[in-house]
Amino acid sequence: MSFEMWAEKYRPKTLDDMVNQKEIVERLKSFVKSRNVPHCIFAGPPGTGKTTAALCLARDLYGDAYREHIMELNASDERGIDVVRETVKTFARVRSIGEVPFKLMILDEADNMTSDAQQALRRTMERFTETCRFILICNYSGKIIEPIQSRCAPFRFTFLPREEHDKHLKWIANQEKLDLKDDGLEAIFEVCAGDMRRAINTLQAAASLNKPVTAEVVYSIAGRANPADVRRLIETAMKGKFVEARKQLRDMIQKYGVAGSDIIRQIHTEIFKTDIPERWKIILADVVGEIDYRLVEGSDEEIQLSALIARLVETGHELRKAG
Amino acid sequence: MQNVYAAWTVKHKPKSLKEVVGNKEAIQKFVNWVKSWDKGIPKKRAAFLYGPPGIGKTVTVEALANDFRMELVEKNASDYRTEDAVKRFAGLASQYGSLFGGKRIILLDELDGLTGSADRGGVRAITEIIKTAQCPIVLIANNAYNPRFSTLRSRCILIEFKKPRASDVLKHLKRICLLEGIQAEENALKFIANRSEGDIRSAVNDLQALAQGKKRLTYDDVSWLGYRDRQATIFNVLRMIIYAKTCDGARKAVNMADVDIDMLFQWIYENVPSHLTDPHDLAGAMDALSMADVYRGRLRRTRNWSFTRYIIDFMTAGVAMARVNSKPSGWIPFRFPKRIQMLSRSKAERALQLRIGYKIRRKCHMSAHRASKEVLPYLRIIFKNNVEMAAGLAKWLDLDREMIEYLTEDEEKAEAIVKSLS
């Protein structure tokens, strides 16, 4: 019996295998047909098939030996300007031998590149267009500098529709002879919010427990932003216990590795379920939204979320004063 | 009998350039310039030695004067408060040869000590002296790029002194121990050397404080030193920030802290809740810290270091101005940031996580950084619950034993997995 990460095992190999992002796939297929690819930006939320699409495109374009014609770089690991100057340039300048006259440079997580590196990249893209085409993959195209954006064909990836998500997971469960219950599927969707890679990872982790995959199982492994924990966090804060709430938050982030965006999404959900005057719910929604935005801009999730907790403490205080 | 209580920094001061620790290049540049005076007055009549405190700038000049048998005329901050005071020793600079036939070198030390209003004209007067100097003049300051020195700088040959490596400091400490007849554990001296961060003077002072009167010095003798003295100052800085009445007062306190901005940020973040107890004040202060963090993010992305000023604005003045209703507390101690403790403990852990991340990256088309955050939690669940699947994945990802142990958090399980691999 062989084991791999299922997210890799079930990653589509060719554009034909890709069941979602139909319009994008069609356009990519036309690139393959004409044997010409412009510089591209693949933007969209995680787990929506951006990297997969790039790899499928490469395979369809170059055949099974596609690895010889492409380079994958990850800006989160190599984000400096030196990488662009050295590695990227060296790769880009040498002409490819074969039917397709250019190579493909796949720059993943490109929104983590420094703006200096992006500036350097811009010139490289221009000078070596003949020999190399770039696919920049990112969550937010806004973090790619304008001059690069204007040189690229934009592709916006969207979350898989619920049916596609369910169909795909059920298919994997079937292949792996797994008993995936309906409420388990539902829970995976709730926890992973349409991020396919996370969904498949969750499914595999659930499978390792060797029992039917129910909602309870999913929550226990995603023991991560468990709704009960988030509720408890809000309650502690509303009671005015900032330091204690901060500790709960810290545990969630550091011990269980819950993403800040995850916690904030759940706080948002919970706020509308709590028993406070309606008027306050919308005030808090504004606060949550602001912090959500700062989370993207800032550098430290705990700091941002504690600022939110302090607002909840303040709100609790106001509510008690009003009786 | 020699005075046993003499400061070791004086007692064991290098007498010759050969004994000076580190900064070989800077010293060579300085020597060449002094030697050039023998062939006539050089273009730059003054040398400006600069660099952080305690790394041997003054000692270098003294050792050189000793080696070259020059008469050293030394002035420090207390001697040249004003223009008049400077002019008074201007005469000295008008001759290369001294009364006794030797050559003369003039040292103006601690130039940073010249403060704006009190030393009015001081810098100008020094500039004047340099213009006509007939003997080498040496200026010393921590920061040569202080705007006040701009005209002065153009008349000087600039020589930067850098912090010596810990290994160089260590060598110096060993020499002193030898001379003092102290048997010291290598670890103990290393600890002192590392802690000094290149400040030899403070390292020697620490050594004396810990080792004087002893025959042996062990690691246990020194390890408790920790950050003891640093904390005393940080408490004052925190007090100045949190209880500042003006924005400027809060912002200026940053200069007094001898921890970096990120560390200071953590100190403030840890201690704000116990000092700003009113819920409105607390929310305001946390909001300020949140904004400071937003600027940290912007700085990181753009590498635009000038954003530091906004970080400082929010984390100091922003916090101070949020304090409206909270009464100044009688005495609430400041606490060491918990996160720093957690972070330092988990530094090795994060390194290991990243190494696993790189293993994942080779197979899964994602960055090691992202993998170590996003995939690792799932691996952990699998490794804890399913030996067979774990073994398969360990093989596929090529994980080593340490990684497997980390993921299982259980030696027996790790053993079982490793066994089924072979």
C-alpha cells in the first residue's frame, strides 16, 4: 500500500482533468492549442486550483517531460531581489529546445515578493519574453505592482461551488474506501471554507482515525477554531477579562495553529448569534471588519486580534452600564 | 602591593596596538594616517574615529601614542564645553613637536557629549582648530553622522570602528584570566563575551564583578546574569511611555531603551492591560498597538524603513494618549513579555517545523513556510493516530527520525514508525 498526501495524489494532471474553473481552463486550453502563452497572473483564494492549473498547462504544453521546461519558484521561501537577479534571469535567458520555443516560469505565492524584487522581475519579464513566459500566482493581485499587472493576462480563480466541492471529496472518499458522512462533508466545508487543499488534508487526517468521518470527527481534528472555543473567547472578553481572553487567543494561535483569519471569520459568525442588542451587533461587525482588514495589512495576528478583544471588553462594559 | 581593586578595564588596558582587540583594518588606516605626518602635513589634518561604545577607540589612540612615543594631549567632554574652552587649548595644536622634543597628538574624546545649547560654538571652534592644526588631531564619537558634525566631517578622515567578534572578546577575557590567575570555564567566558555584544569594556567589567577574588569561574557563576541590568532600564522606559503626558515625552523614551523596537513593542503589549485598566483606555491603547503593527507590516513589505517613525508614534504616543480614565496605579510591576519567553523556547521548534516544511515542499508544490503552517497540523494528527499511514508519508516525504518524533510527540510511536520504514 502506498501513501502520499492525498492533495498531491488527487491533483489533476491535465487541463482535461480539471473539473472546476471552467472558463479559465478553456482559455488555457486555447493557449496550448496555439502553442503560445502570454505572461499570466493567477489570482484567487487558496485551494482553488491556481498552482494545479499552472502545472496542468505545463504538462499539456510540453508533455510528460514538462519538468525540463519549467521552473517553480516560491516567493515565500525565496523572496529577495537576488533570486530574481540570479535564478530567474539565468533560467529565463536560455532558449528552450523543442516544439515550444519558450519556457515557463511559475512564481508561486508571488504576493510575498518584495517590491524591489518585483521591480527587478519586471525588466526580466520584458527582456526575455521570447524565451520565457511567466505565471505569477497570488492570493491578491493588488499586491503585484502595476507595471507587472499591465504586462500579464489576469485570471481570477473563485471558490469551488458547493456541489463541485462535495462531488470531488465524495469521489476521493470513494477511491480511498472511506465512510464520509453527510454531516462530515458539511463540517469540512464549514471549516475549510471552500479551500480544496485544506479540505482534502482534513479528509486525510480524518481518515487516519479509522472511523466514519462525521462532523464530530472533523471538528475534533480541525480542533482548530472550534466554534465552542471561539464562543468562550467572546464570552470571556465581554465579561471584561482581557488578560484571560488574550491567553485563550494565544493558545488557539500558537498551540493549535489556528489562522487569524479563521478566528476572525468565526467571531464574525458568532457575534450575530450572541444575545446582545441588535444595534450593537452591527457596531461590532464594523470593528471586526476593520481588524480583518488590518490583519492583511499588518504583521502580527495576535496583536490585531487582541485589539479586537479589547473592543469586546469595552462593549461588554458599555452593555453592563446600560443595564 | 598593587591595588587589587583597580578597575580591570584600566589595569588590563592594551599598552600597545598589537594588544588591541579586533578592528585591524581601522587601526591600520589610522596608523598610516599618523605616519603620513612625518612626510608633511596631510590633506586631512584630523581623523574621526567612530563606532559603538566600549570597542577600543580611545584605547587605540592611547596605544598608538605609546608605540610611537608621542605626547598624547587628551580632552574629553568635560573639558570643552564652550567655544572659549576649546580655544584655550588651541595653542597646543599649533606645533607638531612638543616641549620635550617628541611628537604630539591631540585627542578630543566623547564628542557626542557636546550638547546643543551648553556647548554652543564648540563644534565650530574645533573645526577652526583643525583648519590650521600643525599636529594630528583625533576626534572620537559614537555617531559621526550626527548632523551637528556635518562640517566637521568634511575636514576629517573617517575611520569606522566595528564591534569585535565575540571570539575576539573571548580571547581578551582569557588573557585577563591568565594574568589574574583565574581558572575559567570556556562556557562562562563565552557567555560573558556573547552578552557584551561586542562591548569589550562592559565584558571586562562583568568579568571583574563575577570573578574578582575567585580562583575558579564556572558557567553557573555567570548564567544568572541574564538580562538583569537591561530590565531595570526597560522598566523606566515603560513607565515613561505609558504615563507620558505629551506625545513627545512618550516618543522620546524610545531612545532610552536599550532593546530594539520589536522587543520594546512586546514589552508595551504585555504590560498595557495592567496599567490601562479602564475598558475605554484599554481599547484605545490596543487600537494604537494594532495601528503600529499595521505600519510594521507596511514596512516589511515595502522595506521602507522611514515607516519606523509611525510605528513609534503609535506604540508610544498612541498608547499614552489613550490613557484618559485610568488612574496611575500605586505600584504595579512590569512583567517580562510572555510571548518572548514562548518564542525563544519555540525557536528550535520553529526551525524544525520549517525543515519539515522544506520536505513537504519538494513534493507538494507549495512554499516551505506555508507548508510548515498549513500542512503540518494535519500531519501531526495522522502521525499520532495512524502508524501505517504515517510510515507511508514519512517515506514519501523522506522525514528523518527527529521529525517523526516531533510529529508523534511520542517516542514509542516514532520507534514503531521508523521500524516499519526499514
